[in-house]
Amino acid sequence: MSNLNVFIDLEKFKSQGYIHLENILTKEQIELTQVLTLKLKEDLINNNLLGQKKDFGVTEWWRGIDMSSFLSEDLYKLYTSSIMYTISSQLLETENVYLYNDQIVVKLPNEDFQFEPHVDNQFGPNPSLAQSGVFKTITCAWVVDDFTIENGAISILNKSTGEWDIPLPKTGDILVWDGETPHKSNNNITDKPRRVYLMVYGDNDIPSFGTEEWLKRFANRFYNELKDLECLEFYGDFTKDRTAVVAMNFKGISASD
């Protein structure tokens, strides 16, 4: 079982813009995430999906997989697990935590897959409101392969020092950064994949700040997907009229500890 009493230095997180949480994940969580992330990435490549139209999340398939729990109920259980509620509610400083996006980032050996400096909120429905503090998001990276300089470790701009840090978390750690914290990463030049499962949470019903087109693309599809799976009870208490399902409060929805 995960340690639900994990200590988080909130002031350090606020000062740096990120925090490294060590030895959080269980053996079972690590192994499941390793298998699921690599399989979905290999399916993406082997089926020549890059650049093809995608029916959820961003409009085309790319080298990462956004909103990846659409493709796996097991991933959704991890995304809504008790340990993640414990962590996200502390860092967002609210009991009302909302789901926003979950994303697989697997860097295959020698794959041309790097990220230029960016902040995660710039890709959201309303970057200006996020920048002004109307709502907050955090990204929690489940590290399921040791980070090294060679395999594309994530560089993060330390807001306290103004310098780029390169934390090197180990398998089972969680690296968390604020949605306004710049970060980047290079290619994986090793002979093994580097797997990460990213979980993004917010402190508000973020799609309500978006556009009608954004809501239709994300929320309505999400509702229909759950309805087709006949698992509305598992995914929580909401109705068709509540279109902001992708950012629904997940407290108590599932307990995949």
C-alpha cells in the first residue's frame, strides 16, 4: 500500500515551483504503470498513428498520449487513487481537487522526442487566467524508470534561484511541478525506454473557463465514453448536464491505493 501520510514541504514547493517526493509508489503501481505506458506508446508507433486524427484530447496523435486514461480503466484508477488525492489536495491547498489531464510520456531509445521550455498551463483552455492566479494546476509525474541525463531527464526552472535544476528521481518517486513552472527535456539517447505517467490536477472547474468548442471536444466525449463503458457509478456522481466532467472532483471516487 502507498503511504497516504506522505510529508510534503509546501513552502519548498511554492518557493521552487516544484518538489521531488521520494519512494512513494508501490511495487504494484510501478509495474502496472511500466507495462501500460510502454504498451500504449508501442501501439501508437506500430499502428502509424502519428499525425492521424484523434477523437479525444488534442486533435492529432503525437509522440505523447494526452488524456491517456481514455484508453485504460487501470490508468484512470491510478489517476484517481487515494495517494494522488492526498498529494494533490495538499499542494493545491483544497479539498476540492479536479481532474484535468493525464498523459503518457515514453521516450523510446534514440527517439526524436524532446520538449522545449514551456509551462503546462499554456496548453490549457485559458492560460491568461491561470497566469493571473484565478485557478491553479499541478503536474504529478510518476517516475517508473530512473531518470538520468542521458535518458531525457526533466530540467525545471527553480523559481527561487532562477537556475535550471535537473532532479534525478528514482523509480517509485513522484516529481511535481506547478502549472506555471517552466520545464524542458532532451531526447533519450540510451538503449532503454524512459517511461513517465503525468497526472494533472486543478483547484477549480477549469473547463468552465474554456470555450464552447473546448467543452465539446473534451467533456462531451468523456461523458459518452463512460456511458458506453457502463461504469458511471465507478467514475463518480455526475449527470449529462454537467459538461465539465473532465475536471470533476474526484475525492472518494476510487481507491486504487
